[in-house]
Amino acid sequence: MLSIGNQKIDPPVIAAPMADLSDWPWRSLLRSLGGAGLLETEMISARSFVYCDAQGKEHPARLRRIESEEGPLSVQIWDNDPIILAQTAARLVRDYKVKIIDLNFGCPAPKIVRNSASGSWLLRDPEKVGQIIEQVVKAAAPVPITAKIRLGLTQDTINAVDVAQAAEGAGASALTVHGRTASQLYRGSANWDEIARIKPFLRAIPLIGNGDIRTVDEALDRLSGKSVDGIMIGRAALERPWIFRQIQQALLDGTRIPDPDLMEQKEILLRHFRFSEEYHGPEKAVLLMRRFACFYAKGKPGGRSFRTKISQVSEKEEFLRMIEDLFNPS
């Protein structure tokens, strides 16, 4: 059990926010499979949110349906302006009934870091991180505010302890740390020793570790020590979205649930497609689901050829035929 402010997260396993991936269909799939204690949205630009307000336009499409989603849900927002972030947080609480707001200080994408001086760029200035969190905490009260960071900008400027202390001092209710620096992007390995080094410097709020958890054993190993209070899983779930229910069961009674067989994997992928079709419409669903289908194809006979061919598909019927062929090889 993990407590984030007034929200109970059980199990203490969180589905990571992933840009252009963690949309409503993905969250609906994970919810249908079970096992994730907390789901998060794709990161949402606070500046775009405020601009839409000023222009009388609809808010970003990524917010559609979130007020009706069941179970714990965290909405992740980003910018570098405390006032804009605070305004957005207040509206999310008031209009969308959001239960947790996560502030992104970890995104390493150049368009966020270099072009917008946001995301992991803000790790350069722990005091600024604290100022942002303090403003958002006040604006969104009593909804808990969490922060997601990396170890630092570069290997030579690792300062996660300083940022963590600034975040807690400003009123953050939890801290998630990805065990890479921003300059690493997703290369190399996550440094869990550096994540563990942060724990003694936090007085009360939970520490959530993120990075390179690919199996149930790795998840249990991270949770069995005292270095983190919870874990976050991202990319591994793209290939095996059932990993959350496997971890949940192993935590409950030690039982190891096997991976679904090919027919169930196909049903899960098709269920995901149906959610996407409902939300995005058939044409866009095909385009978006091509990427997810490639994750499912990894390691399967003919998977490489499948990934090449499906990336060109634009019609629903052809997409579904290729899925049948992948999971029912002749």
C-alpha cells in the first residue's frame, strides 16, 4: 500500500505516463487487465491549457473523458511558469475532478528541454522546482501534487537529492525518480543505487523508483528493499501489459501467473484496438495501433517482417487481417 496524500495506491505499482502512448484507450486496457495501483495520463502542456481558456477553445484532447475514469488517476502537466501551472492545476481540480496532479521535471525530449526550458531542464535549479511545486500545491489543495524527476541533467551534474528535498519542502506528496540523467535519454541502464541514495533525505513522502523494471522478479526485488516505497513501469508494459496483474498476484501470495497464451494475447491486442477505435475513430485508431502492434510482435515468429509491413497499413480490415496472421501463423 502506498499513500499519496489522501489517495491509497494498492499495489504500489504505477503505470508510467508515456508521451503519445498513455491515452484513454491504453489506460482503459490496463484497467481492464488489472494490477496497476495508479494510472497516469500523457503529459499535458499547461501553457496550451491556459491558451485554450483565453481563446475560448476546448481544452487539449488528452483530457477528454478523464473525469469519468474509474480508480486512481494522475494527470501529468508540464511548463516552467509557476503561475501557468497553478492556473492549470486549479482548473483540473475544479472542472475535471482530478485526484492527483503530477508535475513533469523529468522529460528529456529536446523540444521540451531546449525549446521550452521545461521538463528535466528545470533540474538545473532546485529552488525553481520548489517554487513551482509550492504554487501548484496552494492552487490545487487539497489534491496531492507529485513530481517526477531524473537524477540530473548530466552524469556530472547529478543533483536528485537537492531536488528531492526542495520538492518535499515545497509540499509535494510523492516523488518519482527515473534512474537516468536527461542526457542519457533512454540509453544505458537505470542507476538504482542513485535512486536509493535519495531515500534517507526524504522525511515523510514516498519515493517511487522508475527505470528498467522488465520482469516480475525485478519488480519484487525493487519493492523488497527499503530504498523505494513504490515502483513505476513504462516501456516493459508496452510489450506485456499484463505485467501489472502478474506483479499484483505475486505480491499478494507469491503466485506467478504465466503470460497469456497467443490467443489471449491476440484478444488483448484486439480489445486495445476496440478501445482506440471508440475513442479516436477507426482511421486514426489504425494509425495509432500500428505502433502498439509492433510491441506485441516482438519475439514472435515473423515479427520482424510483420513490423515492417504493418507500419504501412491504413485500412482497418488489413490491420485486423495482419493481426490474425501474426497470432495464427500457418
